[in-house]
Amino acid sequence: MTGPGSGPGAEAPDGQRPQRLAQRGRQLPVLDAARRPGAHREGDPAARGRLREGAGEELLAASGLTPEAYRAAKSAAAVMAMNNVFRRTRHLLSDHEYGTLRAGLRMNVIANPGVDKVDFELWSFAVSAINGCGMCLDSHEQVPRRAGVDREVVQEAFKIASVVQAVGSALEAEAVLAGFE
């Protein structure tokens, strides 16, 4: 994700600042936890301990996000984890009557995330990409697109999600293999 010519101010081949990153000031920051082994994997007991001991403040500082944006990003992850399982299950069931039943899930943060709605929707989109919920992907892709966000920006969100998922998988495998040493 990072390297020469890949940062927010990097020049595109045609010499133009990439519209996908410059658009409306969106940088789509990734928390440093994704780059540090064991810092965010819930399956790693040591990681859970570090998070309980105040690593949240360290992650906030490293993320470049405001406290409000950090809370909103965590809220997007939580509400999407719930929604993705619920909606994906409804979709996968052969009995489509479940689709007519009231969900009854609390999702107040979606209506008032405390940050720009488009940013929250991009974070929700990224989580939905990781969790593989097609209905949620479609829903959360529409809000930024209707707000004038280019497809390239939306693609950046799922590129980041892809890298976060890959790093998480590698760290999880590393933790499992470390148990055999």
C-alpha cells in the first residue's frame, strides 16, 4: 500500500494528483494496527491484552483520525459485522419469507455517525467487502456514488479492505504456527 509514488500526494502517470485520493479530501486512512503483527487480531490473546492496556489510544494516535472519526470507524465495523451476518444469512436462506420479517436490529449510528456520511459509508463498504455481504456492498456503494464520489475512490476502499484482510489472515496464520513451535 505504501512506497515510492503511492502516498496521498503521489503523482499519477499523467502528472495529475490522483483524483481518487484528492476528492473531497478523503484519504481513507488505515489504522497502523493493520501493519503491526498481533496488534489487532482478536484471536491472539496477547493482542487482546494489549488492547485492554490502553493500546486504543496508541492506535488512535497512529491512525491520523480524530477521536470522533476513530469512534465512527469502530462503530462502522461493529454495526457492519452485525448487519453483514444478518443480511447475508437472509439472502442465503432458500426460504425468502425471512426477508419479509422485521430485522429488529439497532443501527442508530448509521443515521448519525458523528462524521461525514460519505466517509462512514466508505468504511461500512470496506467492512462489508471483508465480510462478503453483497446486499450491504450494493447499499453502501450507492451513498458515496450519489454524493459524486468517483468509482476509483470506492475502489480504494475495497483495495484497503483487501489488504487489511490479507494482513489479518497472515497474522492469524502466524499466530497458529507459533503455537507449534
